Amino acid sequence: MIAATTKAWVEKRIPAAERVKYMSGPVDFVDDAAIERTIAANAKPEAGRVREIVRKSLAIQTLLPAETAALLNVTDPGLIDEMEDAALAIKKKVYDNRIVTFAPLYMSTVCVNNCRYCGFRSENNEIRRGVLSQEEVRRETEVLAGVVGHKRLIAVYGEHPRSDTEYIAETLRTIYSVQMKTKRGYGSIRRVNVNAAPLPVADLRVLHQTGLGTYQVFQETYHHETYRNMHPAGTLKADYQWRVYCMHRAMEAGIDDVGIGALFGLYDWKFEVMGLLYHTLELERAFGIGPHTISFPRIEPAQNTPITAELPRKVTDAEFRRAVTVLRLAVPYTGMILTARESVQTRNSLISMGITQMDASSRVGLGAYSDTKPDQQPDRQQFILGDTRSLDELVGSLAQKGYITSFCTAGYRCGRTGKCIMDLLRSGQEGKFCKLNAVITYREWLDDFASEATREAGEKVVVREIEEIRANNPIVFEAFMKNYERTRAGERDLYF
Ligand code: SF4
């Protein structure tokens, strides 16, 4: 039962003028029938055409719907191998061997919506409800920044007056204010991305001014009828257009790093990949900037949420792999996030499909980082995690595979966001800054947080990276080494 004050808040939440502002007519930019037709019309792509499309991806150009549909329909194992090789080559070209890490920080378990697949839906009376106080946010941050060693968070908020924009802004200020002493220096969170409900422009401006990193809102499903079925009428989330245009409002508010995503398992996976592409093309058309990141979570089990056990469109591992590969090829410049919802095995096997960001040491229960009971507790989590490895384990495992974990957050603080970062990514120049910052932040992390085994694996990565910078970027090598040595000596947060 929703309280009268909450109901009043819900009723005033969506300003009518903003809802339709970016629509050019009665319909939005996701044309379900056109997507279905395009998938059907490209059912049997010839090998020559597939290779031509892949060459376009390798040139870091966004694909068209027909091209993406063709890749989704490839069945020849040899061609699929070629696509996977290209996905990795694109990742290397744009992001080199860097993987960015982060942790989710859940701020609340209250929500006015009633999404059928979500453990936090308002009608679920088997969830413990709450909103973190600022003191609790501080305690969670102290663990993440001072013990685990994260520099980047995704703060997650349910849609509710108790976790409204003012609350979100206050939590950002609290997180940024925490500084913890470490073995050799200090730890702090330097970038807070936000996963929250679609907001009006004025609210988004407030968050932008408070230092929000990426604004992330997932459409869940781009298929209109499925969207209606999953989000009961009368709830805020039932409004497909309010949600699908929220990144337009974010851009208007000055937030040009936006993260889009779909929840795989609600409708046909090929359709959702096409929906993500349509969203990308629309943002490119309207603002000249595509999404900073794309996420593709698969639905996981949740407390007292039967639909998660009998998914309408369960996505197999093989289909998921293809979805990730095609997304990498279709939007070659974007960051791709593979979260700890997935198992260790799935995450390990998909890294080479072009993944750029992974979370670690993740806990999705409210207040779970500072809790003394580390186990997952289904009655205070939105879903159950598949990979509970620590950040130290992930960094060590990535090092063994030849990846450097980047803790860099400089781009956002140097104004390298939005179109600026997109142009740098497309031209392969972003790596010039990122490689330097990756090594410096990796050095910090190894000295402050690494176990002996991880440090040993990490030192080999550092040696190789420094040699690469010396060989490929000689002009900045001296300046880089100065910052590197200052970091070794205990200075923190130096960046280019
Ligand atoms: S998916 Fe999000 S909006 Fe829907 S019930 Fe869960 S927390 Fe609320």
C-alpha cells in the first residue's frame, strides 16, 4: 500500500511538457515492427557481406540496423569466430588491454514501482526496506575506498520520495568527502556514476553540478508490448517514453556521459540488441554523441519473484555471447559493462568479446559492505550475484591474462567527456592519456591494496606497460616517469 504523500509525489513526478519534448510525433524512435522486419530480412547473410560489415566495425564506425541484424543472424561457426576476433581487435584498438573496475553501492530498497521481475517491487513484502542514512553511506564508502581500494562506484537508487534528487545529491557529496589512510597513501572515491530513475531536466542539472559521473538508466526492454506487460499501468515506470527519452534530458542538462542498457530475458535477445542500437543511433542523431557505456544484464533470481525462475525469453550462454559480440561490433567506441550478476566462468569467457568494465568485491545488499556478515542475503538484495570474487582476486586474475586494471578517473575531471571522449576513442587517441593514467593508478593500487600474489602478477604488467609507453609515446615518457615515481613515493591522484 502506497502512502498518500508518496502517491502525491508520484502524480507530480513527470512534467507533461518534458515528456513529449523530444518526440517528433505521436510515436518514439523505437519502431518495433521495423526492427522485427529488419531481423527477418537479414536472416541469411552471405559471408562476403558479413566480412564487409565487420570491416566497417574495425574502422570504428557505428553499424546500421540492417548490418547489425545480419551479424545477429550469422550461424556459420567460422564466421562467428571471425566476428569474435574482430570484437577483441576493436576493444584493443579503442581501449587497449585496460579493464576498468567499479563497485555497486545500493542506497535504498524502497521503490514506488512494481516491475514484475524485480525483488524490490513495491508489492514484494518479503524484502527488508530501508534507505541508507548519510552516516551509513559514509561507512560503506570507507570500506570501499579504504579497505577494498575502489576509486569508482555506481550508486543505485530506487524510485521513491525518500531517495529523490536531493537525497542523491547529498549521498554524492558524502561519498566524495571520504578520504581513508592506506598503506602508502590514501584512498578515495573519485568518480560516482548513478543508476537511478529517469529524472526531469532541473533535477539532472542538480546532479550534474554535484559531480555525477555517468548517468545510467536501463530501458529494461525496448519491446513496447513486453514493456507494458512487465511494468503495471499506473506506476511511474509504466511510461515507456518518459524512460526512453531520459538520456535526451540528461544531455540537455549538460550530462554527456550516459549509460544505456537492456535486461536480457524479458524479450527476444536479438530485438534487445537492435533496441540498444536504435537508442545509440538516436542519441548520435540528436546530439552527435552515443552512449558512454552499454550494459546487458541477464535477469537473475530474486526473492519471492517467480518470474525470474520461469523467464519468458531466457537467454542461453551461447546467445548471450553473440549478443555481447554483436554489440561490440555495432557500437565499436562504447564502454561495455559485464557485471558480477554473471558467473566467474561466464565473465572469464566474455572478457575477450570486448568488455571494458567489470565490478568486483560486489555486494548488492543494503549496507552490506560495512556489515559483518558478508554472505548474500536475498531479503535485502534486488537479485543474487553470480561472481563474488574480491577486487584483489579480479585484479590478479586479469593480470595473469595480460590485462591491466585501470583505476583512472581523470577523463571526467579533465573535461574529457561526451563528444570529446567519443572523438578521442574513435580516433584511437584516447589511449594516449588512458595508458599513462592506467599505469599510475595501477601503481597506487598495488602499493596500497594488493595481496602479495596479486602484486607479483601486477609488477610484471607494470614493467611491460612502461616499456610500451617508452617505445610508443616517447614525447611524454619523461613526464610520465616523474608522476610514476612521485606515486611510488606515496603521492596520490596524479593524472594527465
Ligand atoms: S526494477 Fe527498479 S524501478 Fe522496478 S521495482 Fe525494481 S527498483 Fe523499482
